Amino acid sequence: MALQDLQVGYLFSSTGSYELVARSMLNGALLAADQINASGLGVRFEPTVLNPGGDLSQYSALTARLLERNFRHVVGCYTSLSRKEVIPLFEKHDALLWYPSHYEGFESSTNVIYTGAAPNQHVLPLVEYLLTHHGHRAYCVGSNYIWAWENNRILRESVTARQGSVLAERYFALGETDFHQAIEAIIEARPSFVFLTLIGTSAYQFFREFRTACRARGIDQAREIPVASCSLSEPELQAIGEDAVDGHLSSSVYFCSIESAANRRFLDAYQVRFPDGPTASADAEASYNAAWLLARAAAAAGTGDPRAVKTELVRQPHLDAPQGEVWIDEQTFHAYLTPRIGRSNRNARFDLVSEARAPVRPDPYLVHNSSRFEAATAPSLRLVS
């Protein structure tokens, strides 16, 4: 077929409080564009990169600019605030947002393709692991917006359904870095674990302060009060620093430590293309997958028309992604993904401690995995270490 040029917007905050993750996402999307253009697939990406700088108003302004220029596909957004800010624009222009980040669920837009993890693919597996291995008393600390609110609600319902308890929930403004009082309260309460939904520089500072405060009291923080997250990734481990980098739990569908030929190819190509980093992450892989899924569907459709692309998207063979097989559910337009849990080590990487045996069907509204039921309804994970 004739080569089809496809204008694609890349919308990532490569500066700002969560720039490390966003830059890795942009890198993953750029790498995919390079490979797509060299693949002979029949589609050539023409990416236009825009940086909102973490400013919510800029997301809508830049998105409007792209859509008014007749862009029909945009890969981007990291936070749920930014995603919700731009969805009305995609619905108005009948364009597609390819959203490549784990998120809190309870959303369905006919103009969004979700390639990151839904709550049954990251929150529920983490709850099951924590209750089984660390105890039933949770303490929640998060950034004051929908990502933290919803994830804490899901965790609270899951924990209390298993006769556990949430001792407290504390919320902080995006970018906040003073956690002294909260940390004192956590140490006094001595929960089984801390569930952390802070993002960006706030999260990095919390890890450092909490480790220092525990060490001063002779507490082995990683063993006695582990911190668990659904967003902690490899670039952020490097930002935390070597004094507090190890022993943290992260629930994700991708880690750089996955042993597979597809992941080795991805990491080798990523390192060659971006030698100065930041390193790859789950969200970088989701961005990479989003671009490839778009390209394959557009090639099959022979057009970039969003409706034709969506029709072909769910007909495509499974993508051999770095994390394993990935495909899009035709009912929810979320991705089948493989849940995993990792524990950070001193090399700023994750050791896998459990993983699902196969990709798990997305359940963004927890219809089939209600958090009000026993956590056994979460994906069954096998221990790997």
C-alpha cells in the first residue's frame, strides 16, 4: 500500500514537577515513531512534540492548537488532571487521545484509548500482596487530586473487606515537599505499610525524609513499615538517591528487569536513542505501545480517520510488547496487561516478587473485580522470588 503520513501530537510535560516520568514517556513515543518509520508498515509518523510544563491550562491550550490544525491523534498526558482537562476537546473534535499512563479507573470515553494499567491491574494486586505479606493496617499519603482520592478509596474498600483498617489518609498539594508532621504521625501509628500516591518531586522527598526519620529511631523502614506505590518507576528511583532507594514496593505492568527478548530489544534501542536518559519506565513502555498500536491500526485501516482506526484496533493481532502480549479490549478500549509487583534495590532497579501468569482483562469500573469483595477477586499473582 502507499505510504501514509500520519500527523501525531506528542503531549508530555518534559519540564515541571513530574518531568522525569514525562520525559521517559516522550522518549518511548519517539522511539516508537523511529521504528514505525523504518518498519515498512505503510505508515509514517510525523510527530509534533508539545510541552505543557506541568501547567494544567497549557494542556487544554496546546491540545486545542493541535486539534484546530486537524490533528486526529495525540499520544500524551501523565496525570489524571491533565487527561480530564483535555477529554472534552477530543470529544468535541471527534479525535483520539492515546493515554499511556496507569490511572485510577472509573472512566470511559469513546475518544480515549487507554494503554496504561486500570485499577484491577495495579491497585488490587498490590492490596492482595500487602495484606498477605505485610499486614492489615494501612496509612495513606497522597497528592491532593483524583489519582490519590480514587486509589485510596479502592484500597480502603479492599482492606476493610478483609477486616483490615486504614489508620489515616493525608493529602498534600502537588509539588509539596514538607512531610515532617505526617512522618511523625506515621511512625507513632506504626502501620503495616504506607500506601503512597504522591507524585513527582513530592514522592521523592517523602521517601528520603521517611527513611531518615526511621533510621534515626532505629527502625528498619523497608522491613517494618514498607512504602508501596502504584506509580514508582525506575527514573524516580534514581531521583530518590542511594540513601533511600531500596526496599520500596511498586505495582506495575512493566519493569526494566523483565527477562524477554522483546524487552531486551526495547531497552537496547532505548539506550542507544537516549543515552542521557531518563531511563525507561512503565509509562515509557505504555507510550511506546500506544504509538505502535495506533500505527498498526492506521495501516490496516488505510486511513487515520479515528473511527476506522478504532474499528481496526481491536482486530489486530496481539502486540509483542516489552512487557509481553498486549491488546485492546473492544468493550472498554483499555489494554489487556500483565500485573507485576517489584521491590526496589540499591541499583535503582526492581526485583520482581510476583507476577500474573497471563495478561489480565481491563476492568476500569471494577465490575468484575469489585473492591468491596474479597481481594481474592484480584488477578492471581505467582511469587517469583
